[in-house]
Amino acid sequence: MAAGVVSTPPAAIEPKLVFPTLQSDEAVVADLVVTDKPYNADPTGQRDNTAIVQRAINDLAKAGGGVIYIPAGVYRFNGNLKVPGDISLRGDWKSPFEGGSGKGTIFAVYGGRGQTKGKPFILATSGQSAVRNLSFWYPEQMIDNVQPYTPTISRAYMAVLYYNLTFYNSYEGMSCVRAGGMPTHENIYGTFLKRGIYNDNNLEYGFIDRVYISPEIWADAPGDVIKNAPKKDRKKLFDFCQENTEGIFLGHADNIQLYDIIVKDAKTGIRYDMAVLPQAKKVAPYGLQMKIDAKRDVRYLNAWAGGFPDLDKYPQLKDKNYSWPPVGKPARHDVFVNVRKLPWNAKGDGKTDDTRTIQKALDHAKQQGGGVVYLPAGDYAVKTHLTIPSGVELRGGYDYAHRSSGNGKSVTVLFAYEGENARRMKNLPAFISMEEDSGLVGGVDLLSQSK
């Protein structure tokens, strides 16, 4: 794994804790908030935010990556966004079935009308990135005159984590335009007028987990916010989706896992087909599935691929369900220590020994009763070892499952020297020791160093 990119961040990048209005289950760290100066994004739905948000993305990418936070509100976009690797676009979100419909961070998309081959609204361009805790709405899409649109989100390379997303009325939700491994779709709710998920040329492993596709997401949205919600034309919407919507398309997808998928009132629930993308091998998907409720599955599987064994058919698994454990958070949600700021002033240059600085920051958080100790983008040389105290969380720059960089860099890297050239390892301390109820999160990459 390659080291991170060390750069001097723009003055606007000031990592801090943020407090979403709809979530309280985790400590959320934002490297940059788009409504803060100098960006001043408009959350009222009136002004175009395309250039503003793209500038924020570019600034954070130059600083090494991290989390861009978009507070609750309606944000108008007339154009397109490009999101490079190591960037997380994160908003304020709650499931539409748990009181989140019409609330939180809503992207109002105006571009791409009448197009099918143009630029997607969001293009993930390189490396691993995330689009999470957001909702998407097309104000000019009307059920009595359905128009094609380009995909809402497309990945051009490597994995993208799609997590906690609501699509009120996307024509096509999420697509793949180039090769890439390990995509994750988790907690996805949407009304899709053409297709929800298009997954092709997926090279080894992927997860499609807890997806709910139905015309009711748009039909039942609050009309005072989602102003074109077709409440009076509900039947027309359901008829349209039954005649046109494909929930999920799986082309070349190696070892993909499907769990808890519901597709209602669609022409096709899930299509398992041959690869379509020109650069993909002409093979079919394979993997495992469990808890699938799609009224129509269409399968065109190669014999070699092995198909999709349905785990619900095994007596031992039929009644089994799983759920992710609740997100942990430190003992105090109001204590935040940025190790790059005074009095800590860690260098993060990959050369200066930052061991004592980081440990002092961890011990300070312990003295405060717990908190988050944050390592912004950079390479931190740790010549001995660290101990994370109880109630304290050591956090890196990712806020999503980080499996592969792909673009030759990572956000937060710890260079580990403990035990270098030692002849006996048995009595040496671990590089990182964790006390009870402590945390290590945020995709901190650990690299062993040698002379």
C-alpha cells in the first residue's frame, strides 16, 4: 500500500466535529463544511452550488483527502461533480421509513435532462471514495412527461461506497462505466424510472445490502419539499414503473453478495446477465444471495460462473438474519483533538517522529473523559508504540470502509518502526495497544518501515 500525499491544506480546511440533525449514533468528523467560508454553499435550493462544491472537493483532494460535509438543506446543482479517490461526500440522512423523507441533505439535480449518454451528476473518477448520507431529487422530472436523465452517480474506476442514500425520482441511480472492484451499496432507498443499480465489470467482491426499490419513495414524499411528488398521479407512477423499471442489473460481477433486497412494482427485479461494458470479459455474475424479494428475476448465467446460490434454501439459514452492530463513538462527543494543531503540532511528513505528540493528544483526551483524536491527511512516523486509552477514539481521514486505494495513495498513514530489526519479538509491545472501550477508526493505514 502506498503512502499518503503530504501537502499544505488551504486555510478553509479546518477539521471539526459536526452534529447532523437526523443522526446521533456516531462522532462525525468533517475536514471541510461547504456552508462555511469561503464556500458559503446555499442550502435553500435557490442558487446553483455546482462550482462551489466542486471547488471544495478539489481543495480537499489537494490536501490529501477526507470528509466533505454538507449540512441539512436543499442544494441546487445545474451541473456535474467529479469526486476523486479518498474523498467522502457526506450529508445528513435518515431512512424515509424512519421519518427521514423530505429531510436532511437533499441534492436537487437539474442537469442531464433529456440525455442518456452524457456526464452523470456525480462521477467518481479514481481511487476509492464514498457518497453517503444524502438524498437526490430531480425537480423537473414529471410523471406525466418522463424524461431520460444521465445516471445520478457513476464510478469510473475502483470501488465506491454508496451508503445511506435516498433517490426520490432518479431515472438511473448508480452505474459503473469502467472496471473496478469491491463496490458497496448499503441502505439504499429509491424510486427509479429506468434502473436502480447497474453493476458491471466488478472485479472480485462486492456487496449489495439492504436495498429497497419502489415507486412509493417518490409517491409518498412530502409535497412541501419534494414538490413534484405525484400524489394525485400515484397510479400513473406505479404503472410506469411496472412497465419500465429494472431494479438491479448484474453483469460481470465476481463474487458479489446480495442481502435483503426488495424490489416492488418493477418490470424486472434483478437481472443476472452477461457483461455489457466493452472492456469487460463476456462472462456472467456469480456469488451468494439471501433474503431477496424481487417479483421477477431474469437470469442469463454462464455455466462456469456457478450462479447465485440462494442461502435461504438451506434449512440452517432460512430463518437467519444479520444486522450491522451500532456505530461506536467515544465516551465524550464534544472533545476533539486535531494532532496537527497547537499545542500538539504533529508534522505528518513521514520523517519527523510524531510518537510523543500523538500519545500526548491521546492522553489529553483521556483526561477530558474521552473524545476523538484526529489524524488529518498525512504520513505520521511512529518510532515506538501508541496506547489508545479507554473512552478515546483514534481516527484517520476515511469515514467509510477502506479496502483499496487504487490511486497510489491513502489519506492517513502511520509509519510503524516498533521492533525494527529486533531479534526477539516476544516481549516487545504491540505497535498499537487498545484499552477497553477505545476505538481505532477512519481507515488508518499501517506501514512497516525498514532502513
